[in-house]
Amino acid sequence: MKQHANAEAVIRPLQTSTSLTRRGLGAPPVRWWYALLALTLGCFVALGQSIPASPAFLRLADLARTVEQFGRTNCSLQLEGIICAVGDRPGSFVFQDSSTVEMVRLDPAPQGLRPGMRVRISGKECPVLRDGYGLVLSTLLINNDGIHQTVEKSAAVSLRAGLYPIRVAWFNLLGDRGLKLEYQGPNLPRQGIATNLLFHAIESTNAGNSRMADGLAYQAYEGTWYRMPRFDRLDPVKTGLVDQFDDRVSTRLEKVAVDFNGYLRVPTDGAYTFHLSSDDGSQLFFGHPPFKLEITGTNQVPQPRPFLGGEILGPNEPPAQWAEAEGTVTYIARKATGMDLEVTSGASHWRAEITDGSGLTPRLILHSRLHFTGIRRNTHAFDGQP
């Protein structure tokens, strides 16, 4: 069978300060967030390929393809490109190099990023995964997120003796709850982390330096969540210090979350395994940032390519492009973290996924004509010919 020339296309507008105007209803502008649009043409074909044991990536397209196939990868990378737009989520931006364009999120988040900056992202043994916002380079070691009964997940790392940043995030919706972090290592059977190995930073008055003190800092929150909440958007209802990762510091039994931050002193060099169990969701972030971001210059912000829908794409088209489109929203379905839209433009129909729909009111955008700017992602369809 051969691939049809018509390709499914995707546009992922980034959350920016740009207002996308509702047209035809005379209503005020609606501010848009991250979105993903796809033509409803044909079926998606996953083109798999094997990867080397220790891949090194110089092209964004190769990295994105590998993460799409395997879910995540640990790799060396050196990517150079330009920032097309900066997102509301800390550390997120649309990144374009010579091979493609992707939403990228760096955690911890660098400060001062602006559209038009040329940047270099480099790292060794850097964990990269894909979430609803795009490619994520993060210190996330264990992701046990979501609504579930007690579930345990584990991860192994090779460490040298010393002090490492550690963060555990946890939330509970309804009913039973629990949180437990254990580890094991050289001559160290599986056990909870000793309290004399956990610290938090205290800022000193001299020149902004900091020193270490016993215990972990925590912030407790109240709310209704089905996945780990965006703590950067919330105000804690309680803060303090605690000697362990103890969910009992929360203010009530249900609809709560706690964010623990501090440092772990690793006693000896060797291989360590961390075990995180929780009811409901939890995440373990560990270690120093595995990547470096350098600003190498400034350019004009790339102009998005017009997307008309129903286009015939050539064989040398990049897998994704910075693009813009217009269309009328004909259907909206809410999701846990966003919305799915159907959009019509002339004879073409797209699927639009708003990956962060906070602040949007469906009744205000349904049957409205909107302008989108973001990432168009190309996929291939079969035409049924042998």
C-alpha cells in the first residue's frame, strides 16, 4: 500500500498574550491557551524504528520521534533553534529548529525567555518524556499521577555521595489516602529515608547565601483535582516544616494536596532505587537539572505559515510547522485538563485539542469563528491503493 498525499495536520497554539478574536458574534476577544488541531482526514500511521542504546540528538525531529515511539528516553542532546512563543506554564515555549517545531517544557524553569531568542539546549543522560504540553525535560524520576488506589512505582539511579534536591508532590480526591517513599542502596536495605538525611534551605542575610537546616518544607492546598494540580497557580492554605514525607500535614482528609521540597544527603556512591506508593496521585522529582539552556542570540519571531485545511503536503515537508488558521467551532468536549474541539473552515474539518482550557467558557466559543496560531503536525493516511 502507498501513503496518500493528503496528510492529517495538527496545529498546537501556545498560550501567549495574543488574543484570538471571536468573529461573527460581536463578543469581546477570547484569550486562548495551548491548543492542538488535527484535520479529520484518514487514519494515523505510527512509523516505528529502533533507536541506539545511548542516543545523542542534534535534531529536534529525531528526539520527538523517539519519545513518541518509546514514551520517554534518557539521552544526550544538543539542540539549537529559536523560541516562537512563550507559554503561561513555567518553562514552556514553542521551540523551532531546522527540522521541526515542538512545544518544550523545562523543569526547573529558566527565567526571562522571550519570543525571538535563539537558544541552545544541551545535556547528558537527560530524561525526556511527552506530556499533554509537549516534550518535557525534567528532574521527574517517578510519575505516579492520577486517581487510583494504592499504587507503587519504582526507579533506579546511579548516584555519588552528596546533597541532592528532592521534591514529592501528592494529592487525594476522595476516600482512602496514603503516601510512602522508600529507598534502597549500597549496604542499605529497603527502608524509609532517615530524618537525619533530609534538609531544607534557609536563606542567609549575608549576600543572599543559604544554609541547610533539618527537615523538609511543605505547602498544603485544598481543591478538587483529577491529576496533579499546578501548584504555581495556587495559594497554599498551610505551610511549615516536617521531618518526613507525611501526608498527615494536610488540612483535611479529602480534596487536598501537599508539595514537599528539600534536600537528601546520599551517604555513599552507588546504585539506588526509590519506591513511591500513593493513593491518589504522587510524583518524585530528584537531582540537579540534567540540562543547560544558553541564549545564543536574538532573531525576529518566525512568522506562522497559513494553514487552509485539506492541503496536499509534499514528501519533504517537516513533521510539524509553526502555523496559523481560522475556523468555526462546531463541537466542544471537555477533558480533565482541557477541551476537544471540532473546527470547520470551508470544506475542511479539524480536530482541536485545547491542552490547557483554564479560563475558557465553552458556550462563548461554540459556533464562533476563531483565529489560531500554533503548531501544525503532519501525519500520513492510506488511500486504499495497493
